[in-house]
Amino acid sequence: MSQKSHSHAQWSSRLAFTLAAVGSAVGLGNIWKFPYMVGQSGGAAFVLVYLVCIALIGLPILMSEWLLGRLGQKNPIATMSEISRRLKRSKAWTLVGVGGVLGAYLILSFYSVIGGWALIYTGYSASGIFTDLTSDSVGNLFSGLLASPGTLLLWHSVFMILTIAVVMGGVAGGLERAAKTLMPALGILLVVLVIYAATTPGFAAGVNYLFNPDWSKLNGEVVLAAMGHAFFTLSLGMGIMMAYGSYLSDDVNIGRTALTVVVMDTVIALLAGMAIFPIVFSNGLDAASGPGLIFQTLPLAFGHMTGGSVFGVLFFLLLVFAAWTSAISLLEPIVEWLEERSSLNRVGATLVAGLAVWLLGVASVLSFNLWSGVAPLGIFAHFAGMTVFDLLDYVTSKVMLPLTGLAAVIFVAWKMGRDEVRSQLNMSDGAFSLWHFIARFIAPLGVLAVFVSGLWI
Ligand code: PFF
């Protein structure tokens, strides 16, 4: 810790750090959002573009964010202002950190609503309601839920309270230790689901849909969605990974650890897809049904497989847990920022931030029922028909996260000296040159190209 200006706690081990990063990365994005986006975008072409984005954009940006955090040793906003001052770069780079806090606020507001759905479905599976469900009744169960703002609000509130409680007490470390057993358990349950899916008649069709691309389905919008999701699923462009990097000790190999996180995150998403699409095809469901997809498919599996009620409860509980660790990582930077900017202590700052998130979440709750016809930006053709929930998702995943992530990688690859970057990344000459090339050209140009094609063409 020699050159570091203040005593900033360090991760006890590489494992603790990896667990925190995986805890943030693996969440609803992998199990709820990835499958429904695949379904809305027409299948494997989206998946392949997503994988390319993860490798060529997500991985180098994740490494850049950790590297900046480790150098800055402070919260993201302070880190960016400190490093830019030291390297005599514009103060505007601080906006990278500000964008992160705002993005975290917007994302958590709707993330918590979906966390509430996962809580409700834990209760449903415990009640035995899934036994012998049909595709119609599973659809009715979900649409009935969406039509009840009161229930959605209640469980959104419960999810927010769970998140606030942990952040307020500063006890996220305990959850990270729990993640060590619970994340692998989630992986195992997904494998059980894939094995079940393999016994259904739609398995081949499902796997084919996921991995055999129909390139005619590809267009600028699909590519933008795939790239945006790469940012979302890896928790990039939020300053969160930057904040984690500030706790990273100098001997941790950033490249290797980033690869571990990226691979785990991707495997979980692909397993979720392999569990869900065979069920979609076996039951004649609509792959493009949107955010309700896992809630309309998995109950069918749990209702029909042996031991399904036990697996169902366990699965939804683990999903809640995964969502919870991600939500904590979203609330934390908002609270830190508020604590620093105001006279509030941690408890006060957590309550104010939590309440503000909860309040915006109410708009997402209403998007699924009373306000389902309200399109705030409907006068623009591009946003026609988008509810508040759709807009929050669009603005964060497709605009804010890529822009802040882009700024982070440009800063590292263009504004910092090659040697300084090199000294942070413990890599061979060849690997570093390749990494630097990707970080300088491929990742930023990739983000820009996808942007232009997705937003304007
Ligand atoms: N990566 C999380 C997921 O896939 O569920 C969601 C998330 C967490 C997004 C933190 C952004 C973030 F900063």
C-alpha cells in the first residue's frame, strides 16, 4: 500500500474480491433479462453478438474500471477527479463517476420491482400452485400479478427494505461469504433445469434457437441491445466495478480475475437460456413475450418435474439472493455519494437514497398496469409505446452504461501512459500489446459503431 494516500481497506484475498464482483455481476440480468432479450431479438444472432461484445468490449472495460479504481483508491467520482488532476487531464472526466451514480439510481428503481417478482414467485412455488399448471394458467398467473399494483408495490417495498437493511448496516461482507456457497448452488440448480429441459420435446428446437444464428434477424437495434446487455450484466459503466477496484490489492492479477468473473457470468446466462427455450418450444409459448418470460416458463418445469416444488422454492430463493447482492452493489455508491455530499450519516443517507429509489420504482410498478398505456416520450417515433419501465431500461442499458464505460476505456487507453497501464496489468508483452490494441481501438470504436447504427440507422 506504499504510494496510497489514505488507509483504504483491502480485500482479504482474491477470493473475497472475486465473490463481491461476481455478486454484483450475476443477478437478474443473467436469469431474467438475458433470456427475454434473446427471445425479443430473435435468438442466436443476438447471443453471438452478445458474446463478441462481452469478449471485445466488456472484458477490456471491466479491466479498465478495476485498474482505475486501484489507482485512484477512492469512490468513482473522487477517483476520476484525482487521476485526471494527477495526469493533468480535464476535470470533465469526473462526469464518468457522476454518470455512474445517476445510472445506479435509475437501474435500481426498476431492478427492485423485478426483485419483488422473484420474491412473489418464491411464495407461489412454496404454496404448490405450480403443480400441473398449463401454459394458459401460467400465463394467467403472471398477468394477474401484473394487474395488481398493490401486490407489486408491496414486494418491491420488501425487496428495497432487504437491500437498505444490508447497506445501512454495512454488512455486505457476510452476504459475500454466503455467495461462496449460494452462487454455485444457483449454478447447480440451473444445470438441473437444463437436464429437465433436455427431456422435453422442444430441447433441440430450444438449443437451435440459442446457438444457430438466423442472420436475417440482425439489425442495428439488436446489436445495440446485445452490447447494452453486455454492460448491464457485467455491472459496467456504473462506477461500481471502479469502486471495487479501489479495494483491490496490488498483487491481484486483474486480467485473470476479470476473465473468471466474465466466464462465470456468461455461463450462468447461457444455462438460463438453455433451461428456458426448450420449455418455450415444448409448450408452444411465445419466445418474444418479454419481461415475463422466465415467470411463464420455469413454473411449468417446476410443476411437472419430480421434486419440482422443492426445486422451485430453492431456485427462486437463489434468484432473490443473486438479485439482492446486485441490488446492494447498486445502492452502495448512491449512499456513499450522498454521505459525502451531505451532512447525513450512513443510516440517514441509506434511508434517503433508499426512499428515493423506492419512489421512482413506483413508476415502474405502475408501468405494468395503470400506466401501461403511458409513453412519456411517445411523441418521438423512436420511443413510441415505451412505458416508464421501458424507458428506464433503455436509457440506462443502451445509452448511459455504454457511454460511461466508453469514457473509462478511452481514459485508460488514450489518456494514461502505456507504461503506467502496463505496470497495473501483470501480463506478458504479447498479451499486453493485444490488450492495449483492443482497449485503444476495438472496444471504443465498437461501442461507437453500435451506437450510431442502433440509434440512428
Ligand atoms: N449485473 C447485474 C445483473 O446482471 O443482474 C445488474 C447490475 C448490477 C447492473 C450493478 C449494473 C450494476 F451497476
